[in-house]
Amino acid sequence: MDDAITLKSENFRNEARTGVIDCDVHNAVPSIQALFPYLEDRWRDYVVEHGIKSLEPNYYPRGTPLSARPGSELPNGHPPGSNLDVLRQQALDPWNVQYAILNCLYGVQMIHNEDWAAAMARAVNDWQNAEWLEKEPRLRASIVVASQNPEQAAEEIHRLGEHPGFVQVLLMVHSEMPYGKKHYWPIYEAAQQYGLPIGIHAGGVTGYPTMPVGWPSYYLEDYVSQSQAFQSQIVSLVSEGVFKKFPQLRVVLIESGFTWLPSLMWRFDKNWKGLRREVPWVNRLPSEIIKEHIRLTIQPLDESPKPEHLLETIEQIRSEDMLLFSTDYPHWHFDKNEEALPAKLPPRLEKKILSENARSVYRF
């Protein structure tokens, strides 16, 4: 970890609210060399001999860095989110955060060598523990797994499942096949055993197009269409019977948005009524299963210019339990820190989003 760095911070401080839980904060690996202490000699030599510089994910277009809020760039050239002191100043302290969940997006999912992918996932998790969790009691982390091999991913969950600092298993929304497939069930079985939710985060590098109809020309197309992938994964998880097989499992959609959810549930319920003989294990309305098992972080928020429309959307979801507070630090979705939370929420709903809903999903 670098020496202490101080960057200019906003004046915003959340003094009145307590117990805030930020369900999406991104820590970045500063360099691949930072993982060397946590790699076996074989894999450390493999990285050096092959001249591998980084596994930071390049989504689409290739080579485009993830967006970051102004002021989060580090003077030493390391990526935003890679310095603990700066993360404290810019993410934890302003919101008076009690807990923040780290979702490290290091690109182990894009490695075709399954054994190397599993080794890199282990290294990232051990690095998270040593450099973040042991140094800051407010932090928790997601277990990074290489989903290419679900059996190896399950082994990593078993290795860390009882560690109090790890509270979630992290997958990416763009996958090689729909997540409802039995191929992935070893991951869900292990997660349920330890009471860990599955976090499905936007992005992912699998080699397949990022849109259902093929490759987009512009990043705008890719970014807007991310919600389509989340909807597809929900439909797959419910239709394939994942929640019937694993009734205690919870899935958190991260950076998915949520304003699309009511129409998806309406369409899903309507079509299930005519086609439910095909999926007899789905023995109640899909919307009921979704409300019980699915949670969503609030950033990025696809908010109407009229605040009352947001409350109408939440009313259409017919649940106050599904939304979780997140800032998505250091990614940039709003101009001011306080805009991470929608304005004019009823006090009861605000409290549930800021804290209570997360406590019902994660173990703290």
C-alpha cells in the first residue's frame, strides 16, 4: 500500500445519519506486482515470463478505462480506488459509513487458463484481506472467484466462507452462459452454506458481445444496455429453479439500476401464467420470488427529473426491502457526494435503504 496521500475532498459530511452501509465501493489493485506476495512461485514466474502487465478489465471499447470521479486520481499514477487513505477520505468519512463492501473488479473472469484464473482470484482475496480488511475495520469485501470453473470457485468460497471480513461472492453480469444453468450451482451451494449472497456486478469480459444483437459501436450503447443483461440473469435464475434448489440464497444486483424492474416483473408474471407447465418448480408468481431473493443497489440511478416518479417506481415494485445504498466509489454517477442518495425519500424508506435492508442480507 502506498504512503499516505491526501487529495482535495468535498465539504459534504453526513452528520445526522448513522449506521450507513455502502454496498458498492471499488478497491483497485495498484499493479500486478502488488499481488506477487500472494501468488505461488509458479504463477508469479508465469506472470513475469509472459510479460503480463495488468488484469484490470478493459470493457468496450478496448483500452477504455473505467470512469472515475474527479479528484480520485492518484498522483503516483495508480488507478483510483487503489489507496486506502484516499478511500477513507472520499468514500467512508463523508457518509459516516459504518460498513462498506469492497467489490474488486480485477479481471480474473477473462482468463482462459482456469488454474491461473483460480490462483489470481486467491491472490486478490488474500491481498484484500491483508491490505484492506486488516487495516480498516469499516471495510468488508466480496470474494472474487473465477466463475469459469465453478468447482474451483466453490473451493475458494469454502476457503474464505467463515472469514468475517468476506460477506459476499462476486460475479459479473456478462457471463459465458446464463447464471441459472446448473453449471454454476456449485457456487450457489457453497454460498448458501455460509450465508453469503451472490453479488452480480455490471460488466464482464467473456469474449461475447455486450449486447444481445451483437457488438455495439459506441460505449454509450454498451453502458445503456447493461440493464438488459441483468434482466436476462434474473429471468434465468428464477426459471431454472435456482431459488427452489437454494431457498436461503440471496442475489444482489450491483450497478444494475432498478427503474426497469416493475415492467420486468409484470411481463414475467403474465407470461408465466401461460407457460408455467414448462417450469413446474416455479410454483408461485415470479415477482414474489424476485422480491424475496433479489436485492439491487441504487447507483447508478436512472432517475426521472420529477422526484415523485422515483417514489412511484418503488411503489410499483411493491417492496421497500429491495434497495441498498451504494456510492459506487470511485466511479462517477453524480456531481456531488450527497447526490448518491435520492432526495425527498420518506424517512422510513431512507433508513431502510441506508442501512436496514443491507443488514437483512449481509452478515456484519
